[in-house]
Amino acid sequence: MNRFRRFLHWGPIIALGIIAFLFVCAVLADIIWYPPDTWIGVFHLACFCSWVVLILRNFFKAVLDGPGYIPVGWRPEEEEDEEFLKFCNLCKGFKAPRAHHCRKCRRCIMKMDHHCPWINNCVGHKNHKSFTLFLIFVVIGCSHASVILIMACLQHLFWDEGFLIIQIYEYEVIQFNPNYLVAFCIATGLSVGVVVAVSFLLYYQLKSIFTNQTGVEVWILEKADRERTDGSVFIYPYDLGTWNNIKQVLNWSHDYVGDGIFWPVKEGCSQYDLTIEQLEQRALKRERMILHRIVHEYNGSWFPIKYGCLVLYDMPWTDSPRMRVEKNDAVYVTRWRRRWLFGEKIQTKRSTKCSDDFSDEPEKGWFPRHCAMVVYDDEDEFLKKMN
């Protein structure tokens, strides 16, 4: 039953609402424009309905099947391999290669690509195929709906005199009226907008499949190239060639290939090359962290208008969390923009008392830059005072 609770979220509710609205409007417009009183009309309507069936089938599979979760407390079979893996304090186990912890799903996800609010689930190993097919059929179905809706409106506005009455089996069933015209215009704009927006997302998903790189791994590889100063190049171990990469996700016989724990790698690479690179980047990030003290509180709002229009203008447009901070909190800053900082809050005795959801995982997120000041004093002495 927990799987079905994922539909009780604004993302799936809005997505299903849009699908239902466009389906009703497009079917009504199709009957007006190309009535199914001939075998061609029936075939045309059946084609459109088939897109909707495929959209819903893959949508439900993406939501209900889920991305695949690393078992709680998972450890590699060989104990010596543990040094090559990151440990998840929340799942009380090691993160398998290509796995990452999702703060919204509260689990470590197999081959995590991203968390999608429209399916209220992560896109990962087990539902990558169904999610990609869902996007493909949305683009096809909404493009088809746009043509139907536009043709029905043009037929009424320019090609017919007065209202159009369709006769099927000698019965009057539909009369085009201004209310239909308004609904069709709204549906046309919505369907075109969906096609444009989803096409961008589909492009990045197909690019991810062709290169066998998840959204998280793209970011890791960018940092790997940027951080190297000795002229060396990091070799991505999971790129097996375009055709083999495609077969790992889009194939006729299975929804997914492999167990989501161990992955085929190119010749000369090991299973843990990417995880070792992650550990090195994590160590480098720790060395470059800058300690800050919070001087103005921030409630974690996504639109902190009280801090000024420039802060809103420069806000990071990502799904990374905003972190609530209070005066005199200590934060290690690891990333920054001109007017925003990203860091992790240091868990002190004072912050533990103020927090009801204290856990082993440090709280991380963005907050306005002017809320904090760099600590120039001795860090150990400062943290001792905080405790």
C-alpha cells in the first residue's frame, strides 16, 4: 500500500489531471474534426487513444516500480572493498557503486539520476526505462493532441458557417459552441507547452542513456575534470559504447538489466573507479570548507523577499534544499554564489537542543550570504565555545 501513497502528492495529481483534461478535449475535438463514422476516423481516434494508454502505463510503472533501493545495512561481500565506498549514516550501510542517498525518498537509490516530483519518486535503475518511455509518449501524444485541437478550432472558425453539428448514425451528438472553443484553446496552449517542456527533459534523458551517465554522475565528472591540475584525465568506467549503453536501459525483453549493485565496466577499469573518485572529491571538499558563523536568522523560505530583490534574482534554481539557520549557528560552507552560500550545519549541543529531527546526517542547504560571516579565529577554539 505504501507504493500507492505516492499518488497522494501534488506532482502525480497535477500530471494525471493534465492528462485527463487533454484527453477529454482532444477526443471531443477529434469527433468534431474527424468523426469516427468511417474506418479512417475510427483508426485515427484509436491511434490517439493508444498514446494515452502508453503514457498512463509507463507513468504508473515509473511511480509504482520505483528506482530500486539499496538494502538497509548493505555491505560488499569482500570486507576490503569497504574502503572504496561511501557509508550512509541514515541507511546504516555502504553506498553501492552508482548509488546515492535521496533525502526525499529517505533511501539509497540504485543508479540514481534525479528525484522527479511529477512521479513523486526517484528515477533510477529499475524505472529508468519506463520513465523515458513515459516522456517519449507524452511528446508524441501531446503533439498529436495539439494537431487535433488546432484543426478542430480552425474548422469551426474559418471553414464552417455557424455551429457545426455532427451526425453519427442519424443522431445529433455534438454541437460546437463557444464553450468548446475556449476549452480547446486552453488545451492547445497546455499541450504545446507540455511538448516543449517535456522535450527538453527527454533530450537530457536520452543523452544520459547514450553516454550511460546519470545526472549525478555528470556533476561528478565535471568536478573530476575541473579539479585535476596534473594533466591527468579521469576515465569514466561505465561508458560501454553508445549501442551497449542504450541496451542497458531500452531493451525489448526486460525493464532493467543487472542487479543494480554491480555494473559492467570498460576494459582496464575497476568496479570502484567512480566511488574512489567520489571519496577523493569529498576529501578535497573537506579541505576547502570555510567556517561561517550565522549572524542573521533565515527560516528556509524559497522566496525570502525580506532580504531584497537581488537575493531573489541570484537565487540558485536547483532542487537543492534551503537550510534554516539561527543566530550563532556554525556552518561549513562548501559552495557559493554571489548572494547565496551552500553548506552543512555543524551539530553542536546547542543546535541539537533546537532540533527535533537530529540525525547522524548533517543538515545541508542554501542560505543567503549576508546571513553569515567568515570565522577568522581559531576554528577549534570557536567550536569549543559553541559547545
